[in-house]
Amino acid sequence: MTHFVNDKCIKCKYTDCVVVCPVDCFYEGENMLVIKPEECIDCGVCIEECPAGAIEPDTVEGAEEWVELNAKYAEIWPNITELKPAPEDADKWKEVQNKMRYFSEQPGMGDV
């Protein structure tokens, strides 16, 4: 079992989840994070840390395509292991639904 990040993370990109991950399995895109399924140990500590509620287990309905998206971009984007400030307008985006139209394939800055 693994966990994945869904579109609730887009444009919020809080990194609270990153600092509690014992295996550093988060990767950073321009406007969201993903989890590398092969590295996730299913500990679940990241779930409660996400202010946007964007992390779910792969047992929920519709998880397969999200796990695939996370796996794809975890191979492309840089690993992130440290807390970074959320975007200025992150709280505004927390309640927006169906945010895939804002998804960016561009990598994030990675660990700095």
C-alpha cells in the first residue's frame, strides 16, 4: 500500500507533510507535491499534516490514476525534504475543487 497526493495540493503546496516523512518520498512540482509510491512505507504520518487534505491511501476509490500521476512526476521532479513557505495565496486555494486544470508539469525548485 502507498499514499498519494491529489489535486487538492495544486496551488496550495504546503510542505508540512514533507518534514514528517521518515523516508523522504515527496517530490516537488511547480505548484504541487507528489509521493513516489515505491518509496512510501505507508506510515500515514503525512495525512494529518496536510492542511489541504490532499494525501490519501491508495485504497480509496479512484486512487489508481492518482498513484500513476504521482509515480510519473516523482521520476521527473526533484526530491523535497525541508519545510518551505506555502504560496502567498495558498489558503485561498484550499477550498477550490477540481484543480487539475491548474496543474503544471514543470518541476519545483527542489531542496535549496
